[in-house]
Amino acid sequence: MDNTLRLDRRPLYAQAHDRLLALIQDGGLEAGDRLPSEATLADQLGISRATLREALRLLEEEGVIVRRQGIGTFVASDHHLESGLERLESVLALAARQGMETRVQDLSVDVVTVDRAVAERLGMDRDSPVTRVRRTILVEDRPVAFLEDLVPTRWLTPDALGIAFTGSVLDLLRQEQSLRIQEALANITAVRAGRSLAQRLGVQPDTALLLVEETLFDDEGRPVGFSRNYFVPERFRFHVVRR
């Protein structure tokens, strides 16, 4: 075993994490470069493959590496989505503005009724139908957010989401001639990923996520949509401009 690892009292996977990070940052590796095989890395650090995989898992959660099944492990791009909370725009529009490629995964659309809390936000009866749109947003092939939109069917029907749907309900509503989206009221909290969310976002269960619950209003002050947006903090940065 590597003497440096032997003298450190921390768990081996934590020590291996730091050594791997140093290898990437100080070893001249750049975004897109492939790391040596697991067998080579484990031998180089003097640790088991199981310990190495735990260290690699931590680096993947931090956005340092990308592991592609059957292909290898690569240094990840340092790109993060970054948005000002004062700006009303979709994740898709934000990514396009920053020159990043996006795609939608696990898209589902159905008509449901909502609970009392959401009905009050939308100013409607509980038994009134809403169109529910759920999907995972990938940026540069990495999941960054899981979005769930609830919009009264008078403003959005499932048929409106054709094959040309890019993933943004906000952008779709802005195309509606009878609507003028004016503003949004957002609440931001920290939550832990359940098993289903973790699987969608490619993180471990109980990973901390940012939940942005947002109600959209038109220029007449009417609520026209409600969304729950779960963001992976390591892949999305919010900032606030205060004047």
C-alpha cells in the first residue's frame, strides 16, 4: 500500500479520492481525457478495486469525472449552469445562452387533479384537471434537473406537447397568444433525493438537492402554472444580484 495512504487516518476511499483529484488536477489531464483503467489505478494507489470505486463514485457526484458503462472514466467538463434568480427563463434557454447542448429524458405527460395546496396556488378547485409534464433535463449528457409542471388544461393540453417539444413548459406557454407570462413567485428549499429522484438524476439516494417551487403569473396577475424543479447543486449554480 502507498505509504502516503498508510499514514493518513481517514478512510481509505477518502484518501484515494484526494489522490485521484490531485492526479487529475496536477497531472495535466483535461476535460475529456480518459483515466487509466480501474486495475491500473488500484495498483498505483495500493488499494482494492472496491475502495477505488467508492472514491470514483464521490468524484462523479462532485462532477469531476464521468463514468461511461463499458467505455471508461473521463475527466468531466467544468461547465456548470449558472442563473440569476431575478431572471425568468427556462433551464433550456439558459443552457442555450451558455452554449451548452441539452436533451430531454423520461418525458411523461398526463392529466391529473391536484392536492389542496397546489389548487390554492393555481386559484382553482381540487377536482379541476391540470396537465402534468415530468421530465429529466440533461446538459452535456449529464442530468442537471428533474422538472414537474402542473398547468390548467385551459392553458395547456397534452396534445400541445408534440414531437417538437424541447422540454420547457415556460417557453411553450410564452408561445400561447392569449397568455402574457409576467413573473414568477419562487420558493427555494433543500431536500434529499429519494430513490426514484436519485435514479433519474444519477446521484446517490439522500443526496442534497435544491427544490425550486414556482408559480407563474400572467400580466393580469392570474396564476397560470405551478412547477417543482429539482436541481443537482454540483451542476447548477444560482446567484442573486442585489442593488
